[in-house]
Amino acid sequence: MPTLAKVIAALLFAALAFYDSTIIQGMFVEERPLPALPYWNAIFGVICGWRIAGSRAGQGYHGAVGYGLTTTSALILMCLFFNCFAEMIRRSMRMQYDGPAEAVVAVMDLMVEFGQRVATQEVLITSFAGGLAAAFVVEAFGGTPRHAPALALPTTH
């Protein structure tokens, strides 16, 4: 069910993914242009923001730290996997692999290679600081906590 927290989370994590992708594009300039990278990764940001951060809003600011880091980590892994999968498909079309098993293994090799390449201070600090900031904003729009204590009315004897 759509909530304000889910919409805010989707928008903020999409913006974070888009911004990080523009930083990462500069790291791959010498190899090939990646014109659609920010847009595809923004879609993954929408998915992760909506499904992970948005659905967990209302846990308080301590909970926001947890789901902010979780959402950011999931977003990084999702973007890395799907972009490496697309790279494997591109290389497969050029007949660089002997068979499908080698191509599947190549996805994991590409994830390690690209992951090491983009794991710079600039990208990691931007990602995780942005993810925490986004989670705090989502929490602010998250409404009442799920486990809010019930109000106890004073009783008179």
C-alpha cells in the first residue's frame, strides 16, 4: 500500500543512486560511454527505497540508521549485479565466452572487478552518508512508530 514514507524513500534513494552513478560514470570514461547508467540505477533506487526503507519507516531514528544502511547496501549490490549482468550480455554478444557457464561465472568476476574499482572514498562516503540522511528524512515522514506505547489513562479509586 502506498504511503508517504514509501514515496519519499523511493524518490530519495533514486536521487542518491542517480548522483552516485554520475560519479561512477567518470571512472569508466576510458572504456566505454555509460549514458543510461544513472537512469537504470535510479530505477533500482526507487525499488530499494520503496521496498526496504519505505516499508520500515516508523521505527524511530535508531531504526532509521539500520534500514538506511540496509537499503544503501542492497542498492549498491543490486546496481552492481545488474550492471555487471548487462556487461556480461554485451561481452557475450561479442563471443568472448565459450559457453553459458563461463558467462555466468563472469558476472561474479565482473562484480568483484567493478566493485573494487568503484569502492573509492568518494563513492562510499556519498552512498552511506546519503543513505543515512535519506533514512532520517523518511523516518520524519514515517508517521507514528509501529510499536508505540499505548496511552495509559490515570485511574481513580
